[in-house]
Amino acid sequence: MPLFRFDHQFSLSGISMEPQNFDPRHSGELLKHMDKQNEVLMESYRSMLHELQKLQVEEEMLMRKLYEVMKAHGFGKTNDGNPK
């Protein structure tokens, strides 16, 4: 089941959003709807960016830990820079 579903046609309180049927009298309502959608999208963006940053920090910590484990088991580099 997809996480998100996108429909090409949508309606706003029964107002058709198809370009050929759009009534310009509803442009204020459409603007409010688009502003709200923009807010939702920006909040989603900030949330995903925050999660990505947390995952990047976690990845860096895990890579350091892996390096420590490998070094402790003799899989690290020697003093001359060549791997064992």
C-alpha cells in the first residue's frame, strides 16, 4: 500500500479545479487552500530534513564504532598507511 496517493483532479468544497471549469470568483478560497498546502509541505520538509540530519549523525557514530571494532580486531591500517 503506497504511503502517499496523488490524484490529478481534486475539489475544494465542491469547487472543480479543472482549468476549463474554474470559476474565478473562487480564487480567494483557492489561494487560502494553496497557502495551507504550502504550510503543510514546508512542515513536512522541515520534519524530513530533521530526521535526515539525525540519521546522518547516527551513521557517522556507527561508522566510527565500526572503525574502532575493526581496528581492535586487526583490520585497520598499519603505520605506513597500508591495510593489513
